[in-house]
Amino acid sequence: MPDATHPCLRCGACCAGFRVAFHWSETDACAGGLIPAALTEPLDPHRVVMRGTYGAAPLRCEQLRGNVATDARCGIYPLRPSPCRELKAAWEDGAPSAQCDRARIAHGMAPLTPADWRGG
């Protein structure tokens, strides 16, 4: 889990704004898979989605805990699927993230800046 100063722990916009689709082999239905299959639903013959991130509006991953823009966190953080692991917060690694910016703006938050990071 990120430390308590991590901007994502006050955000959660990506968890309430994007479809989280990934290959079914990341689920525990496959040897070596980690994500509990019960937390997903089928998208197509090869992919599943995290429940709450496809079809219904508004989108909100069922594993998002807390409130967007104040105290968000992932209920399965160590087991989160590849799209969640791969999405970086803007400026987390010194680079912008258009996806992060879009999610934050859609939820009424300003995009992150380098100054939002400890020592930034």
C-alpha cells in the first residue's frame, strides 16, 4: 500500500472512471493468478473486468474503499490487476499522465503537479 502521503490515497478518480479489463489468467481461476475471480465479471472470451467498472453508470470499482477526492484506497491493493498496477499517477515518476489528469478532472479535481509529491 502506498504511504499515507501518496496523492492516490486522497483521490480514487481512476477507480471511479475507467473500465478495468484484463486477461482472465490474472484471476485465481488460473494457476498463478492472484485476483479473486469472484470480484470480476466476463467481458469477452479472453478478458474479465473488475466488478463495477463496466456497463453501469457511474462507474466505480467495487474494491474502491472510501470516497473519491478525500480518502480513497484499494480494497485489494496487493492483488490489484495489471491495468491498476500500470497506471501511474501524474508526476509519480517525474512524468505527466493524461489518463490520471482526465480522471481527476472528471471528478472535479485539479490535475496533479510535481509539487503534489513529497519533496516536489
